[in-house]
Amino acid sequence: MKIAIPLADGKLTAHFGHCQEFAIIEVEGDEITNKQTLAPPPHEPGILPAWLHEMNTHMIIAGGMGQRAIGLFNQLGIKVITGAPVREPEELVKSYLDNALITGGNVCDH
């Protein structure tokens, strides 16, 4: 399974569509097996869902995301978790795998 997390300064950022980079974390069972940090393509509506789908991403852990983007990801079979705290990506994934990821509301401002 591949999990994408939008980053700014190495930690989750609430500004999903305008993030500096993404952590792509690969998981097998309950172990992290690989991590890549990639710069996303320029932000345009619909670009990020297609880009993350092409990389076989299964899930996104985000602070916030617009409803249209959530819908596009869901259509592509990518699960979206919003309301995650600002933490390092490995910590977020480990919390998710341990069923201990505490999320609040979708912090998207649009």
C-alpha cells in the first residue's frame, strides 16, 4: 500500500493543493518499507489526483482538502483521511497502522 502525505518543511501541511512536496510511504503489513519525497506537478484542478493515481497511491493523509478533490480521489479509488495533525509523515503512518491516528475536522478553507 502507498500512502501520500502533503508536506511543508518535512511535516504535514494543511494546504494540500499547494504543498512543497509529497511523502510517498510504502507499507507492507504494518511496517513502513520505503519512503520517497517528490515535488508535485504545478497545481491545476484535477492534476494531483491523476498524478497520485499514476503512482498507484492507495490513500492520502491530509490536514484539509476541498470536497471536489476528495470526490476526484474517491473516483480513482484513493481513500482520503482529513483532519490529521501537523506531524512527520512516518509518525502519521505509524499512528494510522496502529489505529491510533487522531483526526479532527477537515481543515480546508475552501
